[in-house]
Amino acid sequence: MICRIGAGELHFESVYTRTLRGKGKYGMMGKILIYNNQTGIAEKMEPLFASEGLEMLIAASEEELKQIPQNGEIQLMLVDVALNDKGWDKGIELIAGLRHASSIPLMVVSRQSAETAKIMALEAGADDYVTADCNPLEILARIKSQIRRYNQLVNMCANIDRIYRVDGLVIDDIQRTVTVDGKSVRLTPIEYKILRLLVQQRGKVFSNSQIYESIWNMQAIGADNTIAVHIRHIREKIESNPREPRYLKVVWGNGYKVG
């Protein structure tokens, strides 16, 4: 199925009767944005995209491109553009502008086979370049490779945000593990939650009541002794010298902090 942008709304080309529903045979799902379609790449790739559960969204101009919602569903931009063999031109400017506006994979397809055009397109921000006479199966394989790499990068960045480091203390909130100077530390679930709370907001002082209410989700009544016991146990496990803590420190009269 091809969605074509125009007149402020999406139109579905009736000549393409195959409907894409759910995931394709390889488990892929999403949208490929084709910009320009000067070489007829959309018609060439549509059957292969259909088998993968991928939908094509076509924009013929910059104005139509602006109408496409940037909601994360588009997995790759396939830019069908005319280029010359001299170097920088409007086509290269277009590629540079699209790359500046988005970080999703950008593949260029063009009739131009000159090495100069390929190099300029890649330097302008394209992630890949194929000529219009390229085998559609190769184009599909390249597209899948770009999507796979991009998704891996996105997942890696998301995972990095869930790994917390304070010098030699590392909390991996994905695996729910704690290490100190590379050595594994076994904490109880409550101890883990308390330490994670303090590490996530490194340098912030938490009172006994704030810690209790954050971990147990109830009003802190007589929480001082409870928190003090857990803090002592955590120190015994993560500190080489609990009497002179490197990580989990007391701020007398106020509470505890990490860092």
C-alpha cells in the first residue's frame, strides 16, 4: 500500500490493492518515507515492502514533506533525487537539509552513478547511496540493515540512560545489578531501591522520611531506625571502610546522599 501526501491529507493509491496489516514475514513493521520518487522507486519496491509489513509514505515536495507527522513511526527516508557529476548542487543541498532536520536513516537513490555524486551525498549526511538500476532485493537488504543499526543505536542510548555511575560504583538498572570497582555486590530489593534513589539524584540530600516515602509509598512514621539499619547494611556491602564512606554519606541533621 502506498500513502501519498497531498492537499493537506493522506490519499491511498487505488492501483495498489495489497493492504499491509501487522508485521511482515520477518517481523518488521513501520513506514518508509520516499521523497520525490523521480525514478519510480516506490513502484519498484512496493511488493517487497509489502512482504515485510512496511508501508510507503510518499512526499513529492518539501511542502508535502512538512505535512508528515513526526511521530517516530517512520523508520527510514529514501530520497529519490537527481544529482550532477560536478559536486555540490540543489540535490546535495536537499540531502543536507533533510539530515539537519532528522536523524533517521537516510538513503539516496539516483540515476547518477558518478563517484563524485556518491561521495558528496554521503558527506552531506546520507547513510547509504544506491543507483536507480540497483537490484530491488539489494536495496531492500540495505534498507533493513540501516533500520536494524538505527534501532540498535536507539536501544543502546536508552539503555545507557539506565546505567548510573558514581566513580567505581555502577548500578545497571536494566539487569538490576550493582558493582563496586568491578566486583559484584548483592543487595536486597529494598537496599537496591534505596541506593538507586540516592544515586539517581547524586548529591541531593534525602531525609529519612523522604527515603521511606519514596521506597514504601506510605507516610513515614518512626522511619528513622528503619532507614538507618538499611543504610548501615548498604554501607557494609559497598564501602571498603563503612566508617569513612566513599559513596553513601550522612549529612548530620538532614539525611543521606551519594556523592
